[in-house]
Amino acid sequence: MIPAIFDRLRLPVIGSPLFIISGPELVIAQCKAGIVGSFPALNARPQAMLDEWLHRITEELAAHNRDHPDRPAAPFAVNQIVHKSNDRLEADLATCAKWQVPIVITSLGARVELNTAVHGWGGITLHDVIDDRFARKAIEKGADGLIAVAAGAGGHAGRLSPFALIQEIRQWFDGPLALSGSIATGDAVLAAQAMGADFGYIGSPFIATEEANAEPGYKQGIVDGRASDIVYSNLFTGVHGNYLRASIAAAGMDPDNLPEGDLKTMDFGGGNSAKPKAWKEIWGSGQGIGAVDRIESVAARVDRLEREYDAARARLGLGRS
């Protein structure tokens, strides 16, 4: 059962929260274009800025809906890092409650009390998982839906084939399910649905957009990069993730000979001056970037996704639902 909150989507797509990169400009553009826009709460620094961001997003989307009642904006989501090192979690959750954030995406930990809090203001929760065991735990703790993070996803990513991951989850779970992992075209969104997912979860292609808070070199790296330019390592955060080879080399390291990381080094502390090396200097990216051939606006990228999605459905004789 898909919650009614998703009825306003133009395409079955959720824009994934991109650490440092996703801000109000990107989220608002994604929602206006008809897909779920999202950002990590920790991107708003200092913590008080989260209130300002949510105010702006809420007001601008409400204004859009008043001006365009025939094509209202999609809902937005805030990503909460539930890892114990995130000392901002309680404050950020309170701010989300103030603005009644419609969708909360949880990562690196599932908590009953967080899901209960979100349900209390009428929101829903989606939880990142990399295997069936974590998926079951998330639902047991009250998550409404799941984001299956398969091999090839940008940033923190799993090792499992999307086929294996989706089919195992769908054996027992019939709720909202998004698939993350190298989805960069409308064809791939339809393929995710054919496998059993409800939504494609797209991140890296939105780095190469005008609204993304990424430096020009990062955006161009996404355009120039191919799947072979992605390195899978746990060195930078303690959790395995995918990164652009060129950014690792630029930091003076050998991308082919990286030491092992340590889970104990993971730190999502909310200090105002926190500037994590991963994501800022070592650039996260998924394997699907070979399909990204230009830097363009979010609106243009979503237009292209829609054309590809419709063309893929037409090739299969499906039409548009």
C-alpha cells in the first residue's frame, strides 16, 4: 500500500539526500519538478539553520501550490542520521516536528521512538537498508517503508545485486519500497518498478545540476565519469561507500591501494565547524554516472527522465499509467 502522500508525484522518483550538496534550492526545484526532494538535516549548519531551511521550503512549495493547483509540488523529505555520534538528532527531530516534515528518511540506525514521533505529527518514515536482515529490523521498529541500497549506489552503499535485494524484501513486505543503485535514466526507473520497487532513488545525476551545492569540479567529474571511475572503500567514514576515483587521487592517495577503514572512526557530530573530509574533499558518486552527459537544471533533468520513462513504457507496450 502506497501512502496518499505520493499521489502528487509526476514520476515514481525520490531524489536522495546528498551530504553537503542538497540544500533548499535543490530540494525546492526537485519538488516543483514533481519528484520527492530531500536533504540531510546535518547539511544545515549551525543547527538553527535547519529551522530557516524548513521555513523556506515549506513556504515556497505552498506558494507554488497556490499558483499551480493543477500541478502541485511533490512532498519533501529530511534525512536523519540515527548513528550515536549524531549529537544533533533530538534537536533536529524537534525542528522537523515544528514544521511537520512529511517524510523522514532514516539512516545508520532504526529507532522505535523516532518512528513514533514522526507518526505523531502525521509524517511517514523510510529507512535505508543494505540487506534483508536490516529491512526486517526497520519494519519491526515501525518504519513505514524501505530504501533498498544496492550495489553501485552513491555514497554509503551495499554489496548486493538489486535483483537479490528487492526479491528478498518483496517476499514479506508489501509497503513502500524504493531502490537505490546506479539509477540515472527513466529506463532504470521503470526497471526498478519491474523488479518490484515502487520508486527509483536517484542521487548522483542531481549533483550535476545547476541547483546543487557542489563545486564546479565535482559536477564536471560526474559528467566526465564512468562506472569504472568509482571506488568502493570504507576508509573515509568507516562504512563502505562509492567515491570518484579522481577526487581520491587529488587528495594524494592511490585509489587502487586504500587501507581499510574502521567503523569506530564514524563521526556525525553536529558541531558547527564540522567539515568532514568525506563528501567535501572525497566526492561520493554512484556507478550510474555514465548516463550523465551535461550539467543542467533540475527541471531539465526531470523532463529528460520523464521522456525516457515514457519511451521505455512505450517500447514494452505499457503506455502511461
